[in-house]
Amino acid sequence: MADTANILMPLEQEGSKSVVRAWLKKIGDSVKCDEPLLELETDKVAVEVPAPCDGVLASVALNEGDEAAPGAVLGVLSLSAHLGPPASSPAISVQAATLAGEDAGGPRQRLSPLVKRLLAEHKLPPEVITGTGRDGRITHKDVEASLAHRPAPLRASIRQTHEKASGDAGGPNKNIPHSAMRKSIAAHMAHSVSIAPHVTAVFEADFTAIAAHRARHKDAYAKAGAPLTFSAYIVCAAAGAMQVSPNVNARWHDDFLEVFEDVNIGMGVALREKGLIVPVIARAQTLTLKQIAARLGDITERARNNALKPADVQGGTFTISNHGVSGSLLATPIIINQPQSAILGVGKLEKRVVVRTIDGADAMVIKPMAYVSLTIDHRVLDGHQTNAWLARFVEILETWPLEDAQ
């Protein structure tokens, strides 16, 4: 039996790259099988890497802020009952020699992107913080602990000192280092625009029918653990609209078009300043409204609590951006989530005056309305397919039965 076990980066990841966010254990710490060892961050999700077996953390190959490729060795566990001095670890010895060579006065402090961002946001010089990480490195928890125990006047004094040193005491610009998620989102969006000709069509939807249905059933759904939001109806209608225009649920390849049988719908969830994450509801075409509501409630809560798993954001074939929840009436174009072929945008729901035919005569009435848009990859879809999909999507929403299968 081997005396050591490698801690490996998962072979599959969702996102353009993964970065070590934080080590949760120090060298010499005992760990149990499946106990979280470190956090990884991509542009789509932050996940914990568990211990592959019982052991003691013997060495760390990648530090906070380092990029981790699929299959890469993140560190090593010792399976022996006792661990020798950390200096005996080749990885640690090499790192110590390298740092000493860089700075004869002692190890040079390396700061992760997360720590740099926190220091910049709060105008804190790293010299005032005692690092508790490996080799005395400052972790994000060290920064947060320092802020929690630092008196407000002293925090202000530190900011003023920093501003004077920068030569602009009148109020310097705030420089916030990009997080790994923000960098990856930027690269993903730029890539999508560069390869896909974006075209957007806009329709208007009347939410009267689903508002009435929701009012009748939301309490019963809530008791069943399925919070009934308008988003659940939107996902359900989007899955149904694929029947009239299946190429909306497709992927472009240089030699062929891959049309997916399963409709795996991603719903964008805003993480405030951190960015956006898109958990996926798999095989939405097979689910009832109640099942969709339950899954939406679950993944949305876990997304905002940073508790999603890699599988939760994988395999999407179509995406919905419900930008109206933050007040936007219309956003265009909404960038397609590559390698998908289309993305639905839903604007703010608000009461508007519209014209309806009542008893054979036109009348102005007040209705809950929202603009809905479909941005498509024009290599895959043309206008008539786009409009057919939107027309069916709106029709499903506007003719929703007041009583349906629960």
C-alpha cells in the first residue's frame, strides 16, 4: 500500500479555468475521507475539493490564486500515522528556496487575488495584518478578522495614510482586482460575441393568466416545498416552445447542427458584485410546473449560498436571463451562453395600458405586461424560427389554464 495519496483536480470542470480560492487545511493537519480540503473557483461555480482518503496533509502544490488544470496535483496526503517535519516535503523545500532567492530579507508575501481585492476595497496595507496561512501568508479570513476587530477611527486613519501616500488625498479612484470569476465571465462574453452573429427579436407577453394561476396555487405549492415564482412558468413555457422551433435548443458545429433532445435550461442567478452563475434544470421538458418550481427554489438558494456542485451548472442547452427582477424593461442583445444557440430575456413585469377587443369593440385595459426577447446565433436560426418560438412561448403564458395537473 502506498504511503501517500495525491489530491487531484477534478477532470471535468464547468468554466474556462479553475483557480485555487483557499486551502481549508494546513500542512500537518489530519483529515478524514471526503472532508473538504480546499476551495476552487471558476467563472461559474465555487466548489470544495474533498480528501480522497484519511490522512495528513503533507504538502501543497498550488497556492491561493494559482490556476489548476483538470487532473493537476493540488497537494499530497500522507497515509502514515505520523508526519515528519514539513521541511522534508520536496514541494515545500523548493518553494522556500525560491522565495528566499527572491528576497534575501525573508520570504516575500504572496497575496491571492481574493486577498488583494479585499485589501484594495478597505484600503488596508498587508503589513498591518498577521497571516495565519501556510508560511505566514495572509488569507481572506485574516483580512476579514482584522476588519472586524479594527476600530472605525483607525480604519479611517489607515485609509487617509494610504491616500496621502498615493499622492491624491482628495479621493483616489478605487482599484478592485478582478476575481477569477469576473475574468472568466469577461473572456466568455467576448468569445461569444466574436464567434456568433447576435440578432434579437422582442415580443410582449401578458401575464394575466399565470398571475391568476399563481394566486390560486402558490400556498399549496409552498407547503409542498415548491415556491411558485413567475420564473417557474417561464421555464415551463420555454421548454414547451421548443416543440415548434427545436433548433433553438441546438449547438453549431462547423460541419453540422447538433439538435438536443433534452431541454436543459439554465437560469441566471445574480451574485451581486461577484458576478452571475447559471445553474441548470435538466430535462425540463419532462417536468411538471411543481417539479420545476421545487428545483428552481433549491438551485437558486444554493447558488446564493455558494453551495452549488459542478454538476449543477453543467450540460445546459438553453439559458434564461430574468433581468427584469432588477428593474430592467428591456436588455439587448443578451450575450449567448456559448456553445448554446439562443438566450431568452424577460423584462420587468409591470401594469400597462393595452388595447383589447371586448364584445367586438376595442377597449383600453390595464394588464400585467413584460417584454420578452430571444437573442439568437444567426448561423443557427433565422427570423421566422425565432419569431415562431417567441410566438409559442407567449401563447403558452397567455393561455395558461387556471386549473392544471398538480
